Amino acid sequence: MADAALFEFLHTEMVAELWAHHSDPGPGGQKMSLSVLEGMGFRVGQALGERLPQETLAFREELDILKFLCKDLWVAVFQKQMDSLRTNHQGTYVLQDNSFPLLIRMAAGLQYLEEAPKFLAFTCGLLRGALSTLGIKSLVTASVASLPTCKFQVVIQKT
Amino acid sequence: MVHTSLDVVDEKISAMGKALVDQRELYLGLLYPTEDYKVYGYVTNSKVKFVMVVDSSNTALRDNEIRSMFRKLHNSYTDVMCNPFYNPGDRIHSRAFDSMVTSMMIQVC
């Protein structure tokens, strides 16, 4: 579907735009832009978390929700499923994508490793937003060891 | 009265979680009948609860009509959520949502 390319281009432009007009190129400004991207992803995730599970049956436990994220949410946004989901059964989940669509066009290997976080912030927010609509407060971080494989770590915040 | 029905909804949800019920439906059905009103409940996956209070004298309302009303409510609510100007948790000011609800109520009366 051509829609996938549309989102990829839009996302690339979003990142480029935020970094082009950097008033503060130091680490403080970087953090600002990263949190702007994450905030955008969060709002989109909230809306998706409402729309996507509409026809599915009620989720019975936390793991069901994570599986829903890995399958339905990933397919809806990236046209593929998450490659692996691991958990320590104590509120931490690691979602691994071996060929993340937003990174796959950049490089294969260690080139551009420092730039990768910019392209993952939106997706971290997306996961956090969807989880929050489904009733789970969480903290999502991403890490890249070598492009295009990336891992998203979801830590459930117990209140 | 809506608050007491919310308690019943919570009861039903927690019952669903513990019992190994295959039916994980979103529609909760008739919550409990009182003298003047019947109350129906529906819960979404995002734990948003819809409560509908119907006058008991209106006996013509069938179960599947109520179900379709809840489905329309859920769809409109999803549209409201996707509105970028809407902050989740606020009171809903959307005119489209209001007109959908009003037209549904008119249809029934």
C-alpha cells in the first residue's frame, strides 16, 4: 500500500524539521525535540488505542494487551508484526523489531547509530499512548544495537 | 442512579476477569431494572463505560436495538478521540457527537 511510504516520508520530514530550526543545538535542545516527537506519538497512540481494538473482544490481562500492540498496532502502522516479545513477568517487556521500517532505509549496520534515537522517539510515544488508552501507565524507551534492528523496552508503572 | 449503575458495571467487569468466561463481549446487557428505569451498560477496551438509562414505559426497545445504539456511540466516541483538538478526559464539546446522540434519542422516543 502506498500509505506506508506516505507515513515514512512524513515522519522523516518531521524529524528533519525539528532539527533544522534548532535554536539550542546542545543536549538540552536535543531533549526538547525528542520530547516533542514523543508527545506527538503519544497523542496519536491514544487515538489509535481507541480505534483499533474496537471490534476485538475485551482484553483479559496485560500480556493480551502487549500482544495486541505487537500484532494489530504494528500491522496497522508498519504493515508487519513485531518480531519478538519478551517479558520478565514483573512488568517489563522487550519488543524487538529486526527490520524496523523507519530505520531500514537509512543503513544496515552501525552507520548512523547516533541519529537513530531521533527516529525512534515518535514510535516510543505511540506505544506509550496506546498503552495509556488501554489503561496501562508505562515508560517506553528504545535502543538500537545495529540498524535496522531495534528494541523497545516497556516498563509498566505500578501506582 | 447512574453512579449505582457504575458500581454494577465494575462488578460485572471484575466478574468477567476472574471467571473463565469465554464470552468477552463488550456489551454488558441489562444492568438492573428499577421501577421507572432500565439501565444498560457497555464497556470498551479502553475502559470507557457507556451507561444508557431508558424509561421503562418504552417496552418496544429490543436488545439488538440497544446494541446498535451502543455501537454507534462507540464509533462516535472514537471519532471524538481522534480529533487532534480534543484532549482525552475533557468534557466532549463536539457538535457532531451531540447531534448523533440527539438523533438517536429522537429515534427512540
